[in-house]
Amino acid sequence: MIDTIFALSSGRPPAAIAVVRISGPAARAVGERLAGTLPASRVAAVRRLRDAAGETLDRALTIFFPGPATATGEDLIELHLHGGRAVVAAVEAALAHAPGVRMAEPGEFTRRALGNGRLDLAQTEGLADLLEAETEAQRRAALTMAEGGLSRLVTDWLDRSSMIAARVEAELDFSDEDDVTHAAAFDVPALVAELLTEMHEVLARPPVERLRDGVMVVLAGPRNAGKSSLFNAMLGRDAAIVTDIAGTTRDVLEAAIVHRGIPYRLIDTAGIVAETQDPIEAIGIERARGLLDLADVVLWLGDIADAPTGSVRIGARADEIDYARQGLDHLTSIHDPRSIDMVWNALHDRASDLVTDGSTVLPHERHRRLIAAAVSELAAIAGADLLLDAERLRIANVSLAAVLGRDATEAMLDALFGRFCLGK
């Protein structure tokens, strides 16, 4: 039998109100055991909560939601308690002593919603993102996903792809029947092309991971070029050690910052030189070179002839150095805040092309791989071999269905729900 679970679903006490949720087959019985009688369905009413000995625990606003039209798909009760630690602890203790009732695991309420068909996997991933959102763009993107933005797209693609597959299968199985629409009467590649256009449009959007992880900005150049000083100035704090000694930075230093609503990962690197006798510095240089290929934007502080293609070329320490040569994008000084603002403006212009405001559907990397796999199969359909086309449609549908979690493994679900808090 499925256990009935409970957990504190609001913030950690003390607080003005603490919300305890109970979900499962015994939720109604447990609620009646605590409150005596429950209010009418979906009606909030104050009830005196008592333990098994009849001692009053609290007077709480009590709401009963009968399944399956609930957040979890099961009978669910919410107890809005006074938010003191002792009150919450006493109610939790009373619940834990009820037969068949236990404390929920992290994410278990949402996992039951998934198992009972109240959410699909894409919506669940969006909900996890929403709980972790730190910027407005992250909130918008997560809410779009959690409310089924991607799910509706994928479900529509599946419906249309399945309809095409059904017509192809009918042609293969009943081609000699007069009442079957033959393949010649419909253009399979043309119908598939409509799907491909929509899928390519979604794949062309920036990945949602960039909104969460931030635009990667790598500060690179030779020793003593002012990278660490600029790094600190952009962060507004002393995150990197700065000295006049060449090669002070010998490893990668990373810091996260949100600027004008866009998250960034600023990465300070070791000075890049052709040769070094220091084995530790050599490792730092190798890491710096590797990051140049991974960066979304490179701030290059060095000779412009060595600047990576597309980098923002910076002349640092402009109050000390006379940059007579041409070709630099910006001159900076840590003593001139306006020069640092100019660098941020340049980054904002670049980042605006890499991220969105989160108002459109932005797929996760997992979704992108599955949609791309479906695209690969659909793009190969030519209409010449219906048997082969039918198989490609079947494989594409399997990939699209996986976006919604119809073949999700327990290991994958464990990893996902590990991101959730206890009462969610």
C-alpha cells in the first residue's frame, strides 16, 4: 500500500504561518484524527488540532482537497499552523505516530504528481528550475516550462507525427483496399517538413542552461596585463590577489555575478606565455587556453595580434600605459568607474544576443538532444520507401515522447527530485 506522506512546505520556523501538507490514501483519516471533522472540500476553516491523547496542539486553518484533482493526484490536506518551532514539531510528531504515515522525502510530493499524471517530466523540470530561479529571466523561463509551454509544443508534434505515421502504416497494411487514402494522395515529406521547421526554430533558441549558469566571460592575456585588477573591478570586490609580481595568478578563478538582469560567470586566468619553468603555472596556462574555446565572450588584455577572433580587446591600466597603437575596443582603469561601465555595456550587448528575457520556451540540454534526435530521423524521410519512413517516424516519436518523460528511468528521476526541497 502507498504510504501517506507529510512535510512542512513553507519556510523554516519561526514564521507567522507554517503550512504542513499531507498527501496519500490515509490523508482524510489522518486529518479527521487531528481535526475531528474536516471542512467541506476546498473550503478553508479553522479547526482545533489534537494529538492521540486529546491534547490541543494548535488552532489551524484546515483545507481538504479530494483527489485526483489535486497537486499530487491524491487526497491532500493543508494545515496552516502558527509558525513557531514547537507548534510545527508537535504536529509533525502527531502525524508521524499515525499508522501508514511518514515524513516525505525531498521532492516526493512532486514525484507523486508526475506518477499520477498531474505533471509531465518537462513541467517537473520547469518547476525545479522555478524553485532555483535567481533572476527575472530565469523565473520567466522556468514558469513557461512549468506551465506546460514545451509540453504543449511536443504534444502537438507527437499528435501530428503520429497521424502521419498512421497514414503511412495504413498504406503499408491496406494498400489494396479502396477506402484507404494512398500515399500518393498525401505528400509525406511535405507534412514532415512543417514539423521540422517548428523543431528547428525551437532548437535555434538559446539553451536555458545559459540563463541559469550565466554567460561565460573569460579574462585572458599575458602576465601582468591587469586581468585580475579588472576582474576585481568588475565584481566590485577583491576576489583575486593582485600584485606587481608577474604570474601571480596561476590557476582559474571564477565568480558569479548578475548585472542588469543577466547572469555572468567571470573567469580570471593565468597569464598566457609561450614557455614557463613553473609546472603549476604551466597547468594554469593550459587551462586558460582551453577556456578560450569554451568562452561565450573573451576579454583579451594583450597584444591585439594575439587576440582570439571575436574577442573584446581591452587596454587595461590606461592611467599608467600610453596605448598609442590602434585596434583596441576599450581602455580601462580601475580608478575610472566609467571605463569599467563601458566594458559592462559591451558585455551586455554581446550577452543580449546569447540569452533571452525568458518569455519564450527555452529547452533544457536534455530536451535539445531528444528533439535533435527526432529531427535527424524526420529529415531523412523522402517518401520513396514507406517501410523505412514508418520506422523513422516511430523512432522520432519515441524521442519526442521521452521529452515528456514517458520512458524516464528511476536513476534520472532520483537525480531530478534530489534538487527539490523536502515539502515540494
